[in-house]
Amino acid sequence: MTAADIAALTERIADPARVITNPQIVQRLSHDFYWYSPILKQQLDDKTAELAVQVVNTEEIVHVLTYCNAHEISVTVRGAGTGNYGQAVPLAGGVVLDMVAMDKIVEITSDGVAICEAGVRLGALEVAARESGWELRCYPSTVVKAAVGGFLGGGSGGIGSVAHGGLRDFGTVRAIEVVTMEDPPRIVLHEGQAVHDVLHAWGTNGIITKVWLALTPAVDWAQCVVAFDTFEAAFTFSEAVAVSDAWTKRLVTTFEWPIPSCFAPIALYTRKDKALVFFMIAAPQLESLAAAAVKAGGEVTLADAYTGLKTAPLLSDYTWNHTTLWAIKQDGAFTYLQCGFDPQNARAQFAALKAKFGNEILFHIEWMKRGDNTVVPGSIPLVRFTTEARLNEMIDFCRSIGVSVANPHVNNVEGGGRYREDNVQLLTKYKYDPKGLLNPGKMVTFQRMDAAV
């Protein structure tokens, strides 16, 4: 980018202070939590934008995209930067479009739909929803900081997915408004099935500006931790709760020992050499759950009320990919995979992985409902990283025994495991970003064609 480009873009923003050239700030806004992967850390550490623009409305986004399209400057959209895959890391310099100031909750409708701007923090939306008698269907462990647009652009599920599935399921995302990188840019509303054109596309085919997100009636929740002598016993009990319609649950997470040893702030609720299960369960069912756990051979180490995101301890802070963060804090050799086990064959798959890799892989199970209403053992296992070749050997072996792997160590939409086989995300990119200027390099099947320029 030239000084003239920076000056021209500054003229298009109401407050020049929101056009940032300070290299340290631009570098910070160019990074996310990609360093969970030692492979991505090596690939992305030196990548940075040349300019950051903090927009406050759709009009400013249109101004920025109009100029950047005309001058072939790449634009990488950023939410709160809580992603783990380098989604928001610009590979070709250019502009980072910072969305966090677009944080207005427009409305929570009487029938339970949140209408909000893309920069709204999920934690703020959860609080507002519960004040209206609703709550989020699912959210990531980074809920307090993560932005709605970033979750839709790069996330897939989380706490709540055991009951409501992920973002792709059950019409949770009702509509998405995007700004295109056409000449001139358009503001386009995607409703119903059309939301899949831009869901989990990493901002490669449109800038998400507004979201219509279906909620669910709020529940009075409780938290529970149960320790078991073996992972097998913990898995069996967690499965019984997860798959049964008799239990109203928001979280069912199972950890193999020594993963719980990484949870230093809640060491009081762990037991040495024992597997743990974390639950968020409807408060009226807490006593029954504790009794069932004891009957199954477990020790209940915590059974208490959940009073919102400020609850201490907040068990969700140790689940989903926060588990990986706590492990890395203890031992920098840890990284992770994203796996899906066959619910009918999971125990045999666990045994095969242990026989081949031993404690190089540690099981961390997140129970999830799929779109067909089956509840399955999703997994974010910890992996002791040695070499890229060994990691790829583990991935290949998983797939050879029927364990699906969404690879979090590649920096593109297709390799990350949420790319749609019907190519709607790619087709949308050709339509909305024909020059390939939105987050270039992250949708590797896109090829710029002169005829489209």
C-alpha cells in the first residue's frame, strides 16, 4: 500500500483515529490464536496487514471495499481475534477490517431471534438474551470475548451443541447480511438455506455485517463435576446422559487423565489419576444426576448452581478448545486435533489409537447433536507434538479407522473440515469477490479468472 492509499482510505472514515498505521497495533490486529498449532505458528508469525481500519457501520465498510476493489488491495475481516486457525491472519498484507465497534444488539424478538451487528460479543448477547427469557443455543468457550460475526465466519459449535447442534443445524442461523467485494459493493441478505453460502467461509466471500440468530428458552442451569477411576467408566456415564432425552443439558465433556491436571485453578475438583466429566444440567435435575453418578461408580466433586458467565468456577472455561489452552500453559508441546468418533464403534477406535500412539494422544470428548438428531462423541484430543510428519501420521491413522479429522493445522477453509461439498462457498466467492481480494489465500480452490475481473 502507498501513502496515497492510506490517505484516501482515511478520508473515507469519519474518525481518522480509527485508521491505524502503528505497526505494533496493526500486527496485533493481524493475529489470532493460530499459535495453538506449532505448524501454523511457523507459517503465520511474520504475516501482518499494512493498515487496520476500525469501522462503525456498513456505509464505512462499503467505502473501504469500493476503494480497495478499485486499487486491488486485499481486505481481511477480523472479529475479536479468538479463532484458532489463522482465519483472520492476512497472507497478502493490505487492510485488516476490524469489526468490534459494530456491536449493537438491534432487537431480541418475542419469538426468540437475536438481531445484532457482527461485532457483538457473544457474552453480551447471552446476558441480554437471558434478561429476555432466552439464551444462546450454542457458543464457544471464548464466549466472553468472541464476536458473533467471527463465530459464524470461523466457528461451528460449542457449549449447548449437545442439545441444539452446531451453527449449521436446526435453523440456528436464520439470516446473514453481507457486503460484497463487487464493483460496486452490494449489501445482500442471505436467508434460510442461503446462509450456508457464507457460514464458515472465513470472510473470504463477503463481510458479515448483521446476523439473525435463533435462541432457545432460558434454563436455570447447574454445574456438576464427576470423577471416575477410568476413562471407560467416565465415557460410559457421559454417553448415557448425553444421548438420553430424559436429561436437560447444555454441556457434557469427558476428559482422560492427565488432562485434568492442567486445570490448576480448579484443582480442588479434580482427582489424581482419575477421568472427569463436566456437566451443565438443568438445576432441578442436579440431585438426580449426582445420585446417578454415584450409582455408576463416580465421585461427585462439584454440584452447584450456575448463575451466569461470572459463575466461579465456570466449568465451560475448561472445555472445548479452552482445554487446549490450559494444556499448552502446562506444557508447550501440547497441540490438538478435531475429531469425530463413530458412536457405535468409539471404544474400539479409542483402543486402536492408544495401541498405536499411547499417551501421545489424550482423549477429550465433547458430546454434540447432529442435524439428524443423533448425539455423537465429537472430540478435541490433545496431542503431544514432535514433528509434522508424526502429526500427519496420526491424522492418517485416525481416518483409516473411521475417525473423522478436521485438520486445525492448515490455513484454508477446505482443509479445516467445514467446507461444503456442494461448493456453495466457492461459488459465492466467484460471485461476490471475483478478484479474490477478500482474505486471499484462505480458499485454495478459488482461482482468479481474467474473465471475471
